[in-house]
Amino acid sequence: MNGMGDPGECIGVVGAATNNLRDVSLAVPKKALTVFTGVSGSGKSSLVLDTIAAEAQRLVNDSYPSFVRNRLPQLAAPEVQSMSGLTFTALIDQRRFTGNARSTVATASDVAPLLRLVFSRIGEPNAGYSPAYSFNDPSGMCPACEGLGTVVDIDVEALIDPEKNIDEGPVRFSQFRPGVYRWKRFAYCGLFDRKKPLKDYTEEEMDLFLYADQVKLPDPDPRFPKTARFDGVVTRMRDVYVKNRPSKISKPVREELDRLTEQRVCPECGGARVNAAARASLIEGRSIVDWTAMSVSELRRLLDGFEDARVEPAVAGIRRSLDALLSVGLGYLSLDRESSTLSGGEAQRVKIVRHLGSALTDVTYVFDEPSTGLHPADVQRLNQLLIRLRDAGNTVLVVEHHPQVIRVADHVVDMGPGAGSHGGLVQFEGTPAQLRESGTLTGRLLARPLRLTHAPRAARGEVLVSGASTHNLTGFDVSVPLGVLTAVTGVAGSGKSSFATEELPRQHPEFTVVGQDPLRGGVRSTPLSVLGVADEVRAAFSEASGLEPAWFSFNSKGACPGCRGKGYITTELAFLDDVATPCEVCGGERFNERALSVRIDGRTVADVLRMTAEGVAQLFAERDGIAAKMRWLDRVGLGYISVGQSLDTLSGGEKQRLLLAKHLSGVTDLSSERIVLDEPTTGLHPSDVDRINALFAELVEGGATLVVVEHNLRVVAEADHVVDIGPGAGADGGRLVFTGPPAALAENPDSLTGAALRIASGAAR
């Protein structure tokens, strides 16, 4: 399409050139479910997130009065000639919830206000109005932990060296070492003999040294600060480093504090967070603490038979929210679980639930791979939610690879043909049925049924996992074959990861887990640095210029003075998410002018960071250390990302594949390798999954043992062996459902994974 059309019927895009888009023009139908697909790095996100959603947000910000606009981040306009038909846009991405201990699944899904309302109306004895049941309100929070459920305090034994006197520095914390300001406060207070070891202090002296609180000093040394008030060491540490922990402290000081403090369950509320009155208020023998401690599925069953006309509308609202959480496969979560502990996929699904109850219509909802982490059975329920949003009069745009999501779309836009500079074009627009007949890479893969492994490779032995009981696992025994590819399957929350990434390596430590745990470094770390290549790149620029290597690091001498090497400026918006805008000094390059003045084959160090693995390997072809690791980056399916991309912008699956590339680049003998991977295909197009399958086959044929936790049926179908755990999630899971080859799993009537394999391996519909 040319991008023009009736703004009331479509969103028009003309000449989009954001990132790798190549003058893209199209018209996206409104009040329809449109899926954008294509290989990883083809331009889907550039079109949907960085162009359509970004421009809609910028226009909404521009609609505010100037007083408000001046306090909002100044968002740059996307690179596009014109757009039309935009509406208010809600972006529901996979960013995790911020590390706020006051946010739980109940508060994030908007169930908490309804729960509080029910208890404030019919709880006995009544604790008061609705806020009296909230751990985030002074009238309801536990006074000891202030609603956090835990208390952090000083480990006095770790802090104090009783063998030393004051002059020798008896406090094992650098901020109290001899000579510094805080040491002077007790050294010159006049209350203690500076030459006497602390072990010889009387009980009264030690109590004063540790716990004094604003004691007026009778005769302090002239060098004591003018306040003439003395706080004990523990009192001072609690005030400065525990109650009001500084947001900006050095890494060594933070590590010291972690060693000197301990977090434990609040002794007053036992972790319940709310005060005694809220805990004592009951409905049919259960408190609001009991309700939120249940899993979503348990509470939903409890409310099935609950009737009370006084609170029926509120209870009906709770049931709807719980049903929505169940429908996106989150029935295993407890409502009191902290939001910051949710994965990116779990966080995204909680955000979906919040929007389902909205009274707004004609909204554009943008989803970024919502099927991430979902079993095919859960994807079917996700589809129903997307359709509900559409049927409420909204426009739903979904960036997605999953065939099940593509099939239910009203309209599909296929981007490509390749990734990076090889992508950025619209390959197809039309219905899912037309896509399967289109001949594009996506269309061909959708039309082709999966082929199940009927002749699995022979194992070279096995290891026994006995009494598997981590988390919800029910104590089963199972053998894991060696020298083959084993897929561990089951619905989200069934216990797959508990088995493969915890129980298996605990019983057999020779297994190396390459998981999706956050990588250290964040914005300051890149794939180049994780792979250990960054130093070699800086050395190459150093040799070409005669400058020190530090000049080619955005963390050192080469940093832009405006953004200090970040490439952007962060605007903090109080309770809203922080917003980043490109640095005006370097334009996002991250480096200063001197660093950018040096070139290798016409490329600056900033140019190198924007390259993909293929480009870097070509530029440094004569440096084997760089080229070899770039080839591994490509082989694990990350050939589309920029090597200088910040780690905090990578998905969990991308980080895992990056760690796999790092691990494999250092392997010399595959026959001794036993590797566990947790959903490594997250975010991959089916064609990229086929490349990963080829890599897995190569590793296994080289002698390695691979155990892969997976929902992706393309991986499961080509595995040699499957361990299926379930049948459901949480308390309904944790049991061994099946073990054997995938062809036999497809015939198992008790397995949801088997049912999905039967459908996927049949004729494409």
C-alpha cells in the first residue's frame, strides 16, 4: 500500500526510514488485529514501536499545555515523511517492572483495590476504610517494617572488630575508617578511651558506642563537629545507609553494605506487611493476607462459591481479573509476589490484564512478542484476550513470530527479506491465508507442517535425577540421556525450569546452566565486552592512531562529555517510567570528537558498535580473535543485533544466546560439554529457530549433551528425547507426564504438549 487512506479507517505511514526501514509506506487497518512478522532484525519493531507508537506518544505529549510539556522529555520525531490516523497508543512491552518492593501482582493487576474494598465492607472485626487494609498506606501498613514485610539491619558481629581500639579502626566499614568524618564523630566525642579495645568496654559503654541516639555531649574534643550531638555507629549506619540508602554509591561501598547488613522477615507481622488490625479482620476465617498469599488459581476456586450481596460487584470484578490472569497462563503466581521478580514475559501479561478492564475505546494497543514464555495451550488463551481488545473497538498491533498468533490475525504485514541492512522492506500485506500462499520466507514456513523426529540419535549413557522436589516438583525420578538433545516441556509454571536449571545441575554439577539471568553491566556493557572482544577492537584503533586504547572506550577517556558515554540523557518522571532522549552533544554516538577522529577503513569506533557480527568480522578479518567470536555470535542467532547494543536492551533469549556464544567460543572438547538452556529461541523467527536447531545438531554430533527448556515446537519436534512436566501449572503441575521421543509424545492423550505437536505436525490449516 502507499500509506494513504481514510484516517478514520487506517493508520497511514509514508516514507518511514527509522533504523533500517527503507522508505516504508503502508496503511494499517483500524479496529483490527494486525500482526507484524519477519525474521529477527527485519524492521518489525522499528516500524511498530519506533515509528507508529513513538510518534503517537510524541503527539500526545505535544497536546499538553506548555507548562506540562516543559517538564516532559523532548522526544525526537521518528524518521518518517508523514503519518495519519493515529490514536492514543498504549505500548505493552516486555520491560520488567521496576525494582519497587511496594508493587505486587495484586497491585500491578489492579486486583488489590477490589480486595481491600471487600474486606473493608464485610471483614470482621472491621479494620476501617479500604486504606486500612493496604500495606502502602500508613493506616494499614505494619509499623515495624513500614509495609515491606522485611527488615534490613546491621550485622553487628560482622561490623565490629572487638580486638581493636578506636585509633586502630574497630569498624569494618570504609566509611568509618580512621581519619574520615564519621570516625571523627566517635573518636572526638569525649565518651570513650581511644586506646582501649572494644572487647574491654563495659556493657553501658558498648551500648553507647553502638546505639546512642542524639546524646548531648558534656565535653567533646574541639575537633568534634559543632552539633555536639552523638549517634552510635549502628544508629548512624541505620539512618544513612539502611533507612535512606543512597541511590548513588560506589560498587565497593555497595558490596561492603551487602556484607554488613542482613535482610530478614519482619518479626512483628511475619512478612504479612499489614498491621495487626488488618491481619485480624477475617472473611470466613481468612484474612486479606491469606487471600493474597494464594495463587491466582486457588483464590479463583475459593471465590467460585462465595456470595454476599453487599460486595457482589467488587467480587465480580476480582473474578474477572483472576480469569484474565488465568487466561494468560499466570494462574501459578501468588497475588503477594513482588512485581520486580516477574520475568519480562510475565510482566507483559500482567499489563495486558490491566488494560482488559479499561473503559477506553478506539485505543491503539501495541504488543511486543506477547507469546514469549507461553506454551501453545496458553497462546490460545492469549489470542482470546487480543481478540477481546479488538472487539471492544480498539486497534491491536502485535509484533510476533508465533504461528498461532499469526493465524488469528485480521491482517498481516511481513517485513524483510533479511535482517539489518538486508531488511527494512514490506514483503507482504494481507490475510494469514494469503501469507501462506505468498512465497515469502514466513509464508513458506507457516505452510509447512512440522516433521517429528522418528529416528532419534542413540544416547551415550544417562544420568538419573531422583526425587525431584524443587519448588512445585512432586518428587519424581527421571533419567536424562547423554550425548543427545533433550527438550523439557510443559505449560508456563509447570516446573520445567525448576527441573532443568535447578534440580538437574544440583544433582549433577557437571551440567552448565546458560540461563536468562540478568547480565551485569547494563547500559555500560555490550555484546563486544561480554565476548571479550572490546579490548581487541580498542587495541586496533590504538595502533592506527597512536592514542591510548582508553580513548576508544565510552567508559573512559573516549566518553562524550555531555552524556558521559551513555548516548542519551535520562529524564526522571517521579512515579512514571524514566524516559531517555538522545544526547545533543554526540547525537547518540557516545564518544567525544577526538575518539571519533580516528578511522579504520573509513570506520570510526562508533561505526563499529553499530555493525552486526558479519560487518565486524569483515573489518577485522586479519584478527582471528575478533573474527572467530563474531562467527559464534552469528551462529547462535544473533547476527542481526548491533555489537555495541547495550545489554539492558536485549531480551532474555538474546542474553542467553549471547552467553551461549561466549561459552562455546572457549570450548575445545565438545564431548565433555553438558549444557542446559532455558528457552533459547525466545524472540526468534521460525527460520532463525531452524538455524539454532542446526547448531544444536552440530553440537550434539560433536559429542555434547544438550538439555533445552522449550515451548517452541520446532525445537521439540527435532529433539531426540522429551521430558514433559505438568499437566498444569503451580500446584496443578510438577509431575512427570511423559518421557520419550517426540513422535511418541504426539500420541500421548494426557499431554498438552503432545496435543500441540499433533496439530503442528498435521496439514497446515
